[in-house]
Amino acid sequence: MEVVFFLGHAASATDAQALVTRYRQMDLNQVLRSVTDYWDGALSTVQVKTPDRDMDIILNRWMLYQTLVCRMWARSAFYQASGAYGFRDQLQDAMALTLSNPALAREHLLRAAGRQFVAGDVQHWWLPSNGQGVRTRISDDRSWLAHCAAHYIESTGDVAVLDEAVQFLEGRELQPGEHDAYFLPDISEQRASLYEHCARALDQSLAVGEHGLR
């Protein structure tokens, strides 16, 4: 006798029952093959061979899987347990996925650009459910958008991404001596190319303090 268990997630008991009904009518072996094929395709793009077999196993599948599932999808790793997007965090993760999943890297470049204020600074992190997040004085955030864009273009040749138009955010500016502020920003009517977003972020990064330090 063979027993099959369904593990899943749905918004309601009715939706869950609909999923059970749907999969009872499907070829479960084919469903499993489809899932296996997806992950083989997603995790086989990058292949590393070193003298250390254990390292090869980690680099070739496990770390790529963790980057995609834990960092990009769930955003639940270590200190980032809220499901929020971190501006520099997920841009760094997108860079790691540029070869294996360029469409996802491109999508996130534009998503991150959309969390930039008109002045050029960005939300250090934000909640995808409603857009609430924190505006800070953290300066290295602003360099990551251009750096990730350059890496993506160098890897894919997709120069056209720089012409994609993305909106800005608007919200209250930080007061003197205020390090950060958590609030829900407005979506600005202003839009600009990804190139302009990168340029504004870098321009604002040029400011230095009284001792000449960023």
C-alpha cells in the first residue's frame, strides 16, 4: 500500500480543499518529475570543481539553493527574519543569482530602484506587503544599485535595462541628528530610467562629513 501526504499552504480551508481536489486528479509522479526538473535546472547552471568534494557539494547546489529560497524568496536568514527586503542585502543576493537566474536579478534591480527617494537615498529595508520601511543615513546602500546593475549588464549584456523607467518615493526627510525614521512613503509621480536612479544614488554618496569621511 502506498500513502501520499500533501503538505502545502493556502489562505483558507476552502482554498486548501481545492488544492487537494486538484492534485488528486493529477499524475503525482509527473508532478514530482516537474519539481525535480525545475530544481535541477535552477541549480545546475553554476558548476565548480575543486580538490575538496565537500566544498563542491556546497557550492554547486546547496549555497545556490539557500540564496534563492532563504535570501530572495523567504528573506528569513539570520538577522533578517521579518520577510522585509533589505536594500543592499537582496541586491547582493541578486548578484549571486545573475548567471543562474538573470530574469530574477533583473526584476530585483528594478524593484530596488523603486525604493529610492527623489533625493537619491533609499529605504534601508521595507516590507513588501505595504511598502513601509526605514529611511536612514546609511551611505553604502546607495552604491549597491549601480554596482549590481553593472554586474548584471556585464554578465548578461542586457544594456536595455538601464532605460527601464521606475518611479521614485517621496516622504519626510530626516531631521538634523536623526539617524533613521520608519514610515510609509508615497509613490512619487516622478519616474526616471534605471540609469538615472543609479546616478542619483552615487551623487548623494559623494557627500562627506566634517572630517572628510563618508
